[in-house]
Amino acid sequence: MSNRHPSARQSFVVYGTFLNQLKALTTKDEDLLRGRGEVVREVIDNCRSERLTVLTAEAGMGLSSLMEAGLFPALRREGAIVVIFRDWQGRAFAANLREAIAEAVRQQGDSSFYTEGGPLEELLSRASGKTGKVVVVLLDQFEDYVRCHVNSVASDAFDAELARAIATRRGIFVIGLQEHALSAFERLKQHIPNLLGFRVSLPALDIQAAGEAVIAEARRIELDVEPAAVEALVTAPAVAVEPGKVHPFFLKIASGILLDGETRVKSRAVRAATIEARGGVDRIVFESLDMAIGELNTTSVDLFFRWCNLLISPEKHRLSVTAKGLTDYAGKLNRFVAPLLNQITQSGILRSIETPEAIRYEISRECYAPIVRDWWERREAVIVAKRRAAFRVKSITVAVSAIILMYVVWLILSPNK
């Protein structure tokens, strides 16, 4: 790793709060969305003729941003009432969805509209009748629903209710979920035979769109971006998923840290020199959680380091673990489990999910898993190096002591001259 300029390092020491700010684009950020026009048009065209579109993507490809900053404003321009829902945890999710739809209708069509406790299809039918507009329901992060609600009375009822609303064409639905959840999602086929009849897969960004996204984000806060800095950002191995393609989430991490840092030192541009001083784009990405983890005390860091063996698979994917599992693995540090879980869920490193069996904990985002794993590997390397250094010192001490002892014995046993 290259040496870093002290001033550059100081400008990033306040990064710990960035995790909670690293969110998807909102409905007000349409001007920041880049490289997704074709997908938006494809989904809109399908919404004009069909009732269901399934949007899938690998983790971190920007599904939530696409729905918020792409589909929401585009569908509103089509004259639809649009609601985005992603709060799948807890037993009241179905009621919360109905209330979210009613709130969207109140804001976009009829201020006196309210829910009446009926099924989803009736709510959508009544909303269309009152406003004369079609209701489009964007179900985001649907992988949480199929994970958190399975083989339960609530999930069986909602599966059937959602299917009826789609089949009766009372509203238009766009379901977004990560591709790893497709096998679990296909349980809905028993209710919706043509479940994946129109599926759109969200690809990685091309380099040009990625560069435009960085520049647009910078200009929003009145910063320029040096061409060399753009080139470094979109071609770094940690960001480039394949030749000519860029991973949006890792790009957002790197560019967000750089924008924050340059702003704090009152720079007018994102500079290639700053990237070099930080050790390159890859180090910016893989050290992005270091400050948040560094806010923990020594005991908590040791415990979190131990948990990484449970929370991350050897293939660098996140795993979910119960509090009991984490407590059992904590050993003598088990009394620190509850406060540490509270702290790192609040900081955004972990999140809790409510499954039918128990509340479980996991890395808050799938894309954080390789970053946390990198932190774990670096810490492991330091621990191993210290152990080896201590062993060498001990070995040398033992060897020197043995030599001295042998010399003393020789002096004692040797004949006087």
C-alpha cells in the first residue's frame, strides 16, 4: 500500500457516519440517474400492456435507485398513481402496504381516500374508481419478503392476495428483487402461473454512464472532477465488474468518500492526487468500513472479528445468524454481545431481520460482505505478524539464554588455569 499524505488522511477521519448516508437515490434525484433509460422505457412499455413486471439484479446494481429516481417519476408522467413499498419486516407488512397505497392515493389523487380493511384487489379497484387513475405498486427489496415470510399463515395469505390483485388486473405491479432470491420467489408460481413471463434484468453500468454519474453527483455540490480521477474511479478493479462495466454500489462508495473529503478540505474538484494519496480506489472501497469499525472499543473489535467467521462465507457472501448463535460463539466475551449488536446495527454495519423462526443478524448489505472480509483478512494478517514476531523474540531469548547457560556451566566445570 502506498503512503498517504497526512492532510488527505485527516480529511477522511470523520467518515464514520457515511454508512448511514449511503442510500439509494430518491424520487427527487432523477437528474442523477445515469445509464438506466433503456430499462426504464422497457418497464414502462410493459406496464402499458401487462400487469406484472419482475425486475432482478445482482446485489448493489441499483434496483432501489432505479425504482425511486427512474420508474417513479416516469410512471407519474404517464398519469399513474405510484407507490413504492419495501418495509417487509414484521407481521403487519400487509396492512402497512395497504396504508402506503392509501397514502399515495391521498397525495396523488384523492385527499380523502382511506383504507377499509378489505383485500388488496378491492383497495386498488376503489382507488382507480375514485381517482380515474391506474395505481402502480413498486414492490422493492422483495427478497426480504420471500426470506422473512415463508411457510406461515401470513405469507400464504399474502401470496394469494397479491396473486388475485395481479390476476384481476386491479393494479399494475413491478416487483424488484435480487437474483439470488429467485428460487424462493418462484413459490408464487402456484398462484401466478406466468410469474416470470416478463422479467427485466438490471445490468452493471457501462463506463460512460458511470463517469457521467460521478460528474453529476459532483456538480450537485458544485465540484468538478478531474478527467484522470474519473478514469481512476471507473476502471479500478474493485469497481469494474468486467471490462467496460462498472458496479454502481462500489462506485458510489468510492465517489462518495472522495466528494466528502474534497468538500471538507474546501477543494474545488475531485483530484486524482487525492485518490493516489488514499492508496488508490481499491483501498478507498475496501477501507470504507474501517472508520465505523474503529469507533468500537478494543473488546468489541475483537468480538466482531470473531463473528466474521459466522457472518461471512468463504465465498464472501453474507450469512444470517441468530443472537444465540453469536452469543455461543462469543465464548468468554458473551456479556458484550447485546451492547455490541445494538451499536453495530445502529452504525449500519449489521441489520436485524425477523424470520418465522427467530430474529437474525447479518451484514447490512450484501455488498459489504467482501469489504468486511477484507478488513478481517487485514486484521488477521496483523495478528499473525505479531504472533510471529513474538515467537521470534521468544526463540531468540531462549537461544541466548541457552548459550549463556552453557557458557556459565563451561566456566564452572572448566579446570582452573
